[in-house]
Amino acid sequence: MATLDQVATGQYAIFHGDSAEVLQSMPSESVHLSIYSPPFASDGGGCLFNYSSSDRDLSNCRTYEEFFDHYEFIVSEIARLTLPGRISAVHCMDTPKDGANICGYQDFPGDIIKLHEKHGFEYTPRICIWKEPLAVRNRTMTKALAHRQTVDDCCQVNVAASDYLIPFRKKGDNPIPVTHPTGFSEYHGSSEIPEELKRFRRWKGKQTENRYSHWIWQNYASGVWDDIRGNMGNAKADKGSVLAYKETKVEGDERHMHPLQLDVISRAVDLWTNTGETVLTPFMGVGSEVYGAVVNGRRGVGIELKQAYYRQAVRHMESATGDDPPEQGSLF
């Protein structure tokens, strides 16, 4: 298949192609962070969402086991590309075992953890991204989240499955520490930073006194992120908290889960990379992770199999960089 199309600038490189092939062209230990959502596989066979008709698409695997056979190749390549001591963050969720309205769930994150541990990553505690139950119910129309079901039989009721961001740390010593000499200076979320702390922003004195950065860190270090803008049910979800994706729908198209929220991406980029470092996504979609990397002063690399998503990612990256004239970069 090779690469069908690409745009490379000094700030990003995005590719229309199969990540299983494109990743092989990248040099070892050249990536400082990877962050992405893989297709959400279901134990009932295949994936919850089919993104394209291509046999190369992980979402078209016929069984749960076949999905992990395919996905393992991607994880092994990411392990090769990642610097020692650095992070690969996977966005995922528990998934239903079959298509029934009320059913058991599969520990999809647990199987992702086992796969990464097999390839030299350490599992660090997963971060729960809260979702409002009624918003999930209205979107999915699942009977197991209907109030009526609590009246009929509450044992047939489920909770709204949260999303998870799981940071995996590649074993080994990190050769380039990620530092914050004046602490965290930007907060990515809907919560308001207390006014009395704002005088400490970019504090150059003792960092034990940097109450602005301490407040941000307390929120980031929480095991539950409950103020992500653009998340399902967040009343403060403003325009721009996720990238536009609806225009990528084509005739006969499959359903599309909305892109990873920019708050989640920006937090990961701020936490785990230095300015100017390289952030990779092997499942680019409409470009959210590459966009989030670039607007936060990093270099982004993205790979997308589906043409409609790739074209939308091109438009998003042009808006992120002011239509930076394409030129070949030095990433490959």
C-alpha cells in the first residue's frame, strides 16, 4: 500500500496510509510520546465501530483475538520507536461483549495492559474520564441506562462506562527528563483556577511556593478527570474542545465516535513532553492528537488509513499552523 498521500512541514508530518507500514519507516527511539484511541474491540467479535471497509482497518477484524493479533504489531512498533522511560498513552474503555442492549462487559483495558507489558512497557495507574450517564443514554439509547429499567429490574441496569487514559512507561532510563522549571502555566479543563492563585503563574521563585502550578498538578494527578471540555455530559463543553468531524461522513458510512478531546491531549503533552519534542498517533482520525501537539509547541506525526479522515486532518493542520507551506521534514 505504501503512503497514498502526505504533508510534511517543520511542525508536523501526516500520512494517508496504513500505520502498520508507515511506522516501520520511522527510526528507532525517535518518538517522545504517543497518544491515541485504538478501535474499541468487542468480545462478541470484531469492533464496536467500523471506520472503513478496508481489510487493513483494525475495526474490521472478525474476532476479538484477531484484533489483538493485528494490534500487537502496532504496539511492538511503538515500543521500538519510543525512547526509554517515555510514555505511550492509550485511550480506551470497557466494551460490551455483544450487541445486546443489556449484556456483560469485556475488560478491554485489561487486555491492552497485558499486551503492553508483553512489549516492554510498565503499566501506570489508569486515568478515569468521567461521562454523564444521561448523556450516554441519550446518545446510545441503551436500555441498561434507562430510568425505566430501574423500575422494572434494577439488576439489569449498567453504569455509564467511563473512558480511560492509560499511560504506559517504556522500561529503561529516560535520557531527556521532562522538566517544568516554573511549574505548569496552562490548565486544560473547564474548572476555574482560583483568582488568588493567578499571581503565581510562571513563578520563578521556590517551586514549593508555586500555588498556581500546585493547583493544576492536584487536578492532573487525580485518578478521575471530571472537567474535560467536549466530554459527554460536560455542561461547560465549549466550541473547539474537540475537532470537527461530522463533515467526514460519506454515503453508506459507519458510525464515528467523536474525536479525543483536546483537553486530554493537551494534558498528556504538557505532562509527558518538552517543547519541540515529537508526539505520534498511529490512528490519527481527523487529526486531534497532531493538532494538540502542534498548538502546544511540539512536533506531531499522524497516520490515517481512511481518506475522508485524512483530508479533514489536512484542513485542521492548516488552521493550526496558518497554512504553513509544505516541505519535507527530517522525521523519516
